Amino acid sequence: MTDERDERAPDGHPAEQPREPSREQPRDALRDRDGGALTAGDVADAARLVGFALQPKLLPARDAEYAELVRRHREDPGFARTADAVAAGLGLIVLEVSPRAGMAVAAAEDSVFAVRMGDYARRAASDAGDRFLHGLAHLAAAALAFPRPEDLADDGYIGRITVNGVDAFVRQACRRLEERAEEAGEVTDPASDTPGLEAAWRVYSRRSATGATKDARRLAGSTTGIIGKAVAFLVDSGFLQRTGDEAGGTYRTTARYQLQVRDMAGSAAMAELLELGVVPVADGTASLLPAASDDGLDLVPDAGLPFHTAT
Amino acid sequence: MSVAPPNVWGVTTTVPYPLPGAARPAPGPAADEGLARRLKALACTAPLHDLDARKANLAGEYSVYAMAEVALAAIDLVTLNMDFDTGADHDQIVARLLPRVAAQTPTRSHAEHERVARWVLENLINVGSADRGFRAVYGTFGPDGAYVRRDYDFKLIEEVPGPGGSVYLRATDEAVNVLVGALDTDVTSAQIAAEVKLEVLISRGRLADAQLAAEQARYRTVQYAETLRRTLEATRRNVRAVDWLQQVPDLIAEALDHVADRYRHENAILTNIRKARDEAEEPEHKRRAAELVDIVKDCIRRHTQLQSRLLEAGPLFRAEQDRQAFATPPARAGLDLYGQLVAPLLPLPVERAVRVTDAFFARGTGLRTPGAVRVTDLVDLLLTPPLERDHLGAEMPEPDLVATPDDSRFSDEQLEAALDLLDLPHDAPRRLSGLLAQARRTDPDLPYLVALLALHAASPPVGTAVRQGEPQLLFAVDDGTALDDPEFGGADLVLGTARLAAHPAARQERTP
């Protein structure tokens, strides 16, 4: 993490343009840091910064002009307010402006930049099961990228995920639920005419993990196919970087992803969950705890290691 | 089924069947559950029957093939080829199925046999469905007496990702249960039972039954290995979930004990069967025993594989623990994505869970800048001819081959001469000084080679020579005499040839 002062662009061309000396201004007018009114040129710079923000794979470290605009945003409150106003007008929410993430923006719900599930996956529009699986793939990728609360809170943390790893981890959780249901003697098979009442884990576990296709590509409908699509999409969003091909593709997280998950997606999903009447325990520690020591460790078919949630 | 006479038919249908409230159609939930279990078991066999029912629909004359037989053989093959890490290879299974398919219709073409094998395998995977699985509907009575139809989803052969993006096949538990039957028991005890049975059978010389039991034992071994594979996979995923102070070491120790125990057990069986194989008079018995040896060897191989996995687990835990324990303490409390979102979400009905995933998706996927298309660009784009792809790739440059110079210090002839010189009779050892002088007379370079070989003989690889069955070995002994030579210094070694006894345990016979 470098200090933004070291990121000063050598030419610094958009920053220091001659401005008119301070005059009588209306109280609410946007001013630069010297109290001068902002010109049309400043607004153009602010818009240019937002333009950079819309190229999520671009980082200030790679572009001198971007770095200079980010620096100006942090040092010049008037410019910062102008840039934020431009972003807000376009339907964008500014998450952070920093040399490490650049100007990280998220699309507001009704913005033209928002991604809609129907555009993302065609089958998801008609099939509730597919819609859930695509959403879960994104949630699970984030959960594996930031496995502990500390990881999500720590700005310096870089998560690493693989496509097969995400699938295996969700499958394991599903298997655990299946075992628990079996122990409790519950019938988990859903009634035939009410597919919406099928337990979520069951939808995942009955979808096959992979499948052979004629052209040796990943089977799109399989869970690894769905997760592969999700991570590829996140790469295009500048949230993940591909690092290798092992285990279905390996990826590392970017600062933007952490911001997006922490400040936007996590809380939104949490709010929705609370609205459903599910109140997860939130004491800041990991919820996956070691089992009690007197727990039996008999190896029965299909047993995973004892996972015990705090709830 | 006979058709009922019309007069009776009229009478019986006019009277509605009375259903008294006390007498429920099913005696109770327990009996109903048993019925459901049997219905599910029955459903697992349905895809096999279905194959024979649908073979008539295939283009071509395929009704001569016994498809259920091929399918069972396929499940058999997949189960036996399931390795610890991956699974069975798709093409390999097809290839191994071919002899059986070909035996059914020897006159038909190889292509047709392959087509049948592939068709069966694809249908066992159920390639056409979105889940690549099967669904059967069965009915049960709820606690309130209401009749509910339920979906039972199952797979027979599932596709799992292998290393390098490849796809492997695994037989599911349902398939193994259909195949071997009544495996709904504790793996460990079932295995012990099978082994005891095996030993008894062998001791009584009933090899046919012994083979059956051994094969069953191997199915259980496979299943057991699978269980442990999943266990280890789970530990790798999340260290925090695991108490590696007590439980995991205990678990590993238990599993290692188990492996050691089985290993001992199976080695004992192996010795017994080998004896049975060697002593058997009848060729049929001999063949059976030989097959049995292979099966037990395979069991031992699987145990060894399991053991190496278990040994890797400890270091893996410690590495993961280090990574997480020595991180800086958190500056602020973060959201526990798994514990607070994924875990509470999965048990919900999908129609409610989808609201949470939708909320995450809407805000967690990032943004897309909508494309603005100009008609002129579009026209250009559409009129551009597609890039022609070169199927053969770039031309390979002609490799420039240069003969590497022979940089050996000594020629083959020199080596031969030196070895001739050192080929001493076993009862007449010689001093190095004499050998060097003799070598110098033939070739001025030869003494170096002789000296090197003599030094090498100072610590001869006796064990290797014995194992390789060599009759004799050159050795060198330092008796304290200094070497008097114009070119070399050091000890004037005594060189001699030792004859090696045939048995490694016997003491080597050495010349004085």
C-alpha cells in the first residue's frame, strides 16, 4: 500500500489549471481547496475521474492521469464533491477513492450500469432454481474469498479461490445439512407440485458438479459451470484476477471486491435475510467452530469432519 | 390381467369405498417410511430397466443387446476404477465395456458396439437432463394423514472434476447400493465381517465363494476410502472448523491404526491365498486363487494410498493454523459471510433463499457499461470477413542440430582394458602399485582410470551387488602400506575379488 502522495503524476496536467481568483459566491457553490469556484474544466476532470471508475480493471498505479485525479479527489474537497455528484447523477455509489482501488463505484439498483439477473443468465429468468444457483455462486465465491470476518475487515487481505474449491465447499455444507436432516428423520424430498418449497441446499446438491460436453468446455448448467461463469464475470468487473488454471481456475481478490462485498453486497443480503425472519448470530467471531470434545467421531459413510455452527 | 365381467363391474363401482377415520390407509409413519425407502430402492433400478425398454427406439437393430447387463457392468467398472483422488475415466470405461458388448453380438461392427457402450453410459449419467440425474415420484402419508407426492432425486454415475479440468466418473452411493445390495450398514464392521468370512472360506477351500466375498470387501474398501477422502477434503477447506488439538490427531491415529490393521489382515489373507494358489491342483481353483490374489493386492494398494493421505494431513493442518493464527488481529469486526449468510441461507426453502441471493447478486457483481452502438460501426463489423484461423498453427523452425563433442575422459577401450586388469582371480589379490605399473606399460592414461576404480572399490556397494545377483565384487583394503608411485600418493591398497554367496543372509566368502 503506497501513500497517495507518492503517486503524484509527473506531469500533473489536469490538476493545476489557472483559476479565477476568489470572488463573491453563493454560499452553496462548489469551491476548490483555495476557496475558488470550480470551472467547467474542473467538472470535466471530475467526470473524467468517474469515467475511469467505470473501467473497473484500470488501476491508478497503471495510469498517471487516473492517479493524479484520485490524488486531487482526496486533497481537494470541492473537486471531491463535484466528482461524487457526477457519480451520483449517473446512478453510481462511491465506495472508496484511494490509490489502491482507484475510484471504486457500485451501481445503484435502478442505474443503467446495474447488472440484471435476466441479462446475466437467460435460464435464470424463468427457472427459480437456476436463479438461486447463480446468486449462490456469487455469494459462495465471496464467502470462500473472505472465509473469516477478519479477512473481510482487513484491507490488506488478498483472498484466493478456485472454481472447484467453491463448489466443494458449498457441497460440503449441503452434505452436512443433508446428514443433519437424515439424523432428524426429516423427509427432505419436496412435494411434487411445490418446487419453491424445496430446501435450498437440496437444489444445489442435486445439480451435478460437472459434465462432459462435446466441445470439452465446462457444462454450463453444472455447478462448476455456474461458478465458473460467476468468477469470469467478477474478473470482468475488476473484482478478481485470474492467476492460474488449476482446480478449474484459480483467482485472487482485488481491493474493489473486498469493498463491494463489505459495503454493498454483504449488508444488502444480510438485510434481506433479517427481513425473512432469520437472525444469524453476529458476535464477530467465525461461526464455524470446533466440535465439543465429547463428540463421537465414528466414521460413518459420507461423514465430513464435524462442523458445528454457533447457532 | 383378465377383464372383469360387465355385470360385476357395474356393481362394484357404484359403491364408494368407505374410508373410516380410524383405519388410515397406512398403518403408521414408520411403516410408511419403510415403504418409501423400498420405493426409492426400486426407483434406483428403474433407469436400468428403462434402458431395455428404450433400446427399441434407437435407430438400428439394437434389441439383441441386453442393456441392463451392460449398465450393471458399467457401474461395476466405474466403482472398481474409482481412485482415491479422481474417478474413472470416461473413455476407459467405454473401452472396458466393449468386450462384453461385443460378446453379445460378435457379428456386428466395432463402431456399433462402441455406440451401444456409450449410449448406456450416457444414459446412466442421464446426459439429457439439466441435473444429469434421475427423478422418481413417490407418495407418502404425512403425520396428519394427508397424501403427499414427493420427488426423489438420485444419480447413478456422477461426473466429478479431475485435475487439469478433466471430467471423471464416480458411482454414487445409490449405484453402489443397487449393485452390491444391502450396504446400508457400518462400513467398518461390514468390512471386518467380510474378511472373517473370507478367511473361513479360504481355509475350507471354497474359492468361488471366497472370490465373491473378496470382491464385496473391495467394494467396501472403495467406499471407505471415499468417506475418508471427503473427510480430508473438508479439513483442508476450513481449519477453524476442526479441533486439531485432540480430535483430528485422534481421528488420524484411528484411521492409521485401521489401515495398519487392515494391512496386516490382508497380508495374512494374501499369504493364505498364495499358498492355496500354489498348492491347488485343479486349474480352475488355481485361476480363482490367482484372481483373488489380485483383488487382495488391490485392497492393499488402496490402503497404502489412504495411509499416505493420512500422513499428509498433519503438516497441512499446522501450515493452515500458522497462516491464520499469526495474522494481525482485526481492526474492526467484519461480516462472517459463511456463518451469517451462506449457512443460514441453505436450509431455507428456495423461494425465500432466492431473495437473499438476488440481493447479493444485485450489489455484489459490479457494474457493466452498456454498449452504445453506431450504425456505421455495425456495418463495418458485419462486412469484415472473419479471420481465417490456421489449423496447423505457426510453422515450426527447422531445428539446428549440432553434434555434441564426446567429452568423456576415458574411451571405451580404456575402460575395457582397466576392467580386464582389475579382473583378478579371487584367490590372488594384488597391490595397487603393481597394477598401476602394469597399466602404465600399455597406456599412459590408464593408471588414472585404474586408480579411480580402485578407490571406488574401497567402499563397494555390497548390498546392490547381492540384490542384482552378481557373482563377484571388486574390493580394496588399506593395510597401512604407503603407495610408492611417481603420479599418485596415499595408501597402497590391496585389491581383490570377493565371491558373493547366492543368499543375501549368508556371510560373504572373502579371499584372505
